[in-house]
Amino acid sequence: MRNDLPEATGGYGDPVGMRQCPGMSSGTESRVVMDRLLRLNAVLELVPVASSTWREWSRSGKAPAKVKRGRSTFWRESEVLAFISGAWNPSENQDSPRMPAS
């Protein structure tokens, strides 16, 4: 196993999200990225904003979209780190369509 890949579980034993690398084709040369999934508290340690601000940014597309696993909510570590560095592109990273606000 390669040492540069994230560990198989996120903090607190959270499940791992698996998806194709952005910009890679769906052929045999593509690889699957194993992302750690971060809970809100871990995201807020990296992005010092109020939790309500982060949730609103995420909902509106200004920040990475949340990932739901059962009743738990997570954010992909790679997308949060890209957001912090300014390299995050919402059109590249949205795997599922946005739900309209109620």
C-alpha cells in the first residue's frame, strides 16, 4: 500500500469516501482517491468561521458540499484543503445535484 494515501478511516473511525480523481477519464488509467471524511468540528479547526457560516457556504455552493452517511454529516478532507488553499473549484467537485433550499 502506498504511504502517500490517506488512512482508511477518518477521525473518530468515520467512514471513507471514495471517488474518481477530478480531471481523470473513466478509463482503466484512472485511480480512485480515498478521502478522509471530516466532521464539522474538524472542518472548523481548519476554517475558522462560525458553524452556521460554514453550513450556509456549503449549502449555497461557496464551500465544498456535505456528504451524508446515515444521519451523520461530513466534508471531504481533500475538498476542504483545496478550499483553504484557494484551489477548490465548485463545478469540478460537486458529485451530486444540489437540493433546493426549503
